Amino acid sequence: MPGEAPQQEEAELEFGRWLFAQDCRFTTAAVNLAQLPPMTLPEVAFAGRSNVGKSSLLNALTGRKTLARTSHTPGRTQQLNFFELGGRLMLVDLPGYGYARASKQSVRRWTTLTRDFLKGRASLRRVCLLIDARHGLKESDREILTILDRAAVSYQVVLTKADKCKPAEGERVRAALAAELERRPAAHPEIAVTSAVTGAGIAELRAAIAALAVAEITE
């Protein structure tokens, strides 16, 4: 029926807004697989190269300035940080991969932890793979995509820092990404284009993530 699609989209946006306005609290920091919390809620993980803007995006999604710490120093997040959202969803902030200002041993440890988590977590419903809109995919990103494809873990590419590049350049990067993702079996077909500074694309990403939450809280 005419008008049904816009109404459904509006309802999804509203549910996303509502869910991300609920209490979001830090629950667990894991530095090894033994410290991972019980798999009681569906999980959405945020992965990306060091300094791609994961913490800024999480803060923008939840409307909180200090939920996840932001830093201009690559490699600041060195553990898996879990945040429970409204009792319906778990958000997981993963350590960045690629360049980081840390010892090689530390980088190797948290890179291994991240990859083991991505390959073997049954409650993981989706990975939001963050890519800098100015630069597009790097080889380290492709390595993560291949891991997710082989593990059949659904992932959605999220372009960050869209405010820092010209529209034509951003569209060129997005189109190149779309062409590559068509060949990857676990990729979500839609690429989210976001800016934590201007808020562009944040409401739409909230709606996409909220659709993965449990329908209701069970006592």
C-alpha cells in the first residue's frame, strides 16, 4: 500500500532513537577470552583501524560524550569493552587494528584477541566495520572482512568522518566499496555513511542496529 514503506521506515527510526536513549552502561572489559561476559544478549561489535573513530561513533549513537573514551593517539583501546543498552543489546568496542602507538607485543595480543572474538562468538549478530571515508579500504580491513566471510558473521561497513571529505570524493570511496562488497558473502548490502561531528547517518545506523535487539526484556 502507498505510504506503508515510509511509515515503516519512520517506525524503525523512532525505535532506534528510543533504544539508544535508554540506559547504556559499561559492564565488562576483557583482555582475554576467559574474561568475556555470558552470551545473554545479542551483540553488535564495532571494529576498525586504529583512530578510525570507533569511540566517537559510539558516543554519537548513544548521545553520550564520555561513554567510550576518545583519543588522538592510535591504540588507546586495548581491550574488548562491553556496554549493555537498555537490557536488549550489547555493544562491543573492539581494539583498533593496524597502526598503534604501543609495543609490538601488546598490538599482537589484542589483535589476536579481536580476531578470536570475531570468529567464535555465537551471540555476535553483526559487526560494524568502520572505514575512514577519506581513505577507503586498506589491506588490514580486507583481512578482517575475509575472517568474517569465512566465519559467516554478518557485517556492515560504516564510513566515518564523512564531514572531512568532499561529497564527490566520499561518493567515489563509497562506490568502490560497494563494488567490492558485492563479492563478499557476509557483507550487509547497505553502506552507512556517518559523521560523529554533524550527526549525518547516525539515526539510520541506530535503526539498523536496533533491529537486531531482543524484542522485549525477559524476567
